[in-house]
Amino acid sequence: MRRGGARGFEATCPEEFADELTPGDWACHAAGEGAKGPRLYDWARIRRPWTSEQGFEHWLLVRRKRSKSAEKAYYLVFAPPGSTLADLAAVAGLRWAAE
């Protein structure tokens, strides 16, 4: 489901984008350290067609549990050009430290 929005954004359903990811789009990265060691998840990113005036790129970042449930979480990311998937995963993992 996509609808036009203000300032060039469009309303989207992140699950639709995630459903289009291929196995090769996913990579395992840590989302920081937990009480039992690194918190490992599968991550993927989908480039969104916007760039800010400061040159930041927009991404839909998808985190997937590595268990059979494959539960997903979604992040809208504004990142400096050249940021890697590992960079985005590490920053998203900082959320736990702030909570």
C-alpha cells in the first residue's frame, strides 16, 4: 500500500518491502553486547529514493530474529553516505542502551 505524502514521502507498509528481500540481502550483525554476549540478528536495508539537503541517505532498515519465528522490526534511517549495513545495525542496537 503506497499513498502520496507531503514533501516527497509516501506512506508505505514496511512488511511489503521486507517480503521482497532475497536471502542474499540479509547479513548477520550484532546489535551490541547483551548479558549473554553479542545480540545477533539478521539485518537488511532498502534504499529509499530521498536524500536530505545535507546529503544524508534514507533507508528502511529491517532486523529479523535468527530464530524460526523470524519476527521483524523496522527502522527509518537517515545516514551519512557510505554507511554500511553493519554501521546501521550497530547504531540501531544503541536503542537498548538508551532505554
